[in-house]
Amino acid sequence: MSLEKMFLHEKVVDILLKILEVEKSGKVPYPLKISKEVGSPYSYISKVLSEFEKHALIESEMKGRKRTVKLTEDGRRVAELLQKLKEELKKDFVARKKLAILNSFVQSLNGSNVKEETVLPLLAEVRNLKNTDDLEVKEKAESLEKSLMEMLK
């Protein structure tokens, strides 16, 4: 299970973030369209939106026969924080910890006469870390790989 799914009830967050996305695009959010885009039944969307409105995260209005919604100032702030949290939870924390340990170990070796038998296992571990979706880990792993390659020369 991903941290994102563990910490955030996916559909509820998706609904709020969809409203934010639609508003940022300059359009008006409609519950039926939100329902289709997040893949949840209209009845569920309506229930969640009612809860959002009850807690002053959104305001709704009837325009003809269609209901529109919009984020309140507090709702927008919550949605933006959830968006940031969702991005944060996508990070590969295990890879980041391994990278920090490897980096620390490599730094302790720097400047000493390092044997190939010491560097090769480290190099293999660093290369494994490049298989993550976390771009920051990939970049740092590539940099650490270069450092290890220099030690082999």
C-alpha cells in the first residue's frame, strides 16, 4: 500500500483536488463532471460535497438546473496543502534512506586508498537506487555513481 493511499482517503482528496484543478483552469466545477472525472458515483460525490460545504471548504450554487461548486478561501488552502502532501508522499523514502547511508559511507572512504572490492558492492547498490520513480534520488544516485567510478580509476 502506498503512503498516499494510507494517509489520504483517495477519493475524498481527489474530489477536492479536482475542484482546485478545474478552478485553476478558469472553468466552473460541476458535481456531475467531477463524478465522471474521479470515477465515483454522483451520489457519493454529492455526499462528499455536502460534507465539504458543511465544513465551509466549498460553497455551492444553483445555476439554472445545474449545481456549481467553488472552493472557499479555507477550502483552497486545504486543497493546496493536500496537493503538496500528495506530492511529498510520492517520494521513495526507503531509497532516500539507503542513499543517505551509502553517501555517508562513500564520504568516509573519500581520500583513502580504496580497494575495488569495497567500491563494487557500493556501486551495485547505487545503481539499484536509480530504478526509483523519485527523480531527486535518481539524480543524487547518478552523482554518487560518478564519485564511485572516480574512486575506481
